[in-house]
Amino acid sequence: MIKSLIFRWGSRPKFSAKLFFTGLALFVISVVLIAAGYYSHHLLQLVGLAFMLPAVILAVYGYIGIFANRFSQVLESRSQRLKHLKDNDPFRN
């Protein structure tokens, strides 16, 4: 069950990378707005905080997809290696 979930989350690495970088860009914009609000009008800080939550959600979801893709590659190579070892076992009857 976990393995199929990891393979499903990691099935679209380009989309996950796009989500991650979009979230990262929104996060940077929100930090700039919060910093600008410190020196000028306080409403800029509220707008920055409003951008912060979607930015973090997008970045985390994209990072999970990227990580799941890499981890699914590890799981696939491990299963192939174990299959190869099982097929070439000299002590098998």
C-alpha cells in the first residue's frame, strides 16, 4: 500500500518540480512583502502573510513529489537487484 502511494506521488516529477519552484517563488514574494511592510505600510505584512500559507503548501507538496520520485527509483532498483540475486542463486534447487 505504501509502495503504490509512493509510486503514485512520484509519477510526475516535472509537475512536482514546477509546484516546488512556484511555492518557493511565492514564499520569497511573501517574505519580501513582510519585510517591506516592516519599513512602510503594515498592510503589506498582511498581504505577505496571506501569500505565505499557499506558498508553503505548494512547496511542501512539490517537495514530497520530488522525494517520492527519487525514493520510488531506489525501491525499483532494489527490487530488481533482489530479483537478479534470487534468479542467480547457486544454492537454489
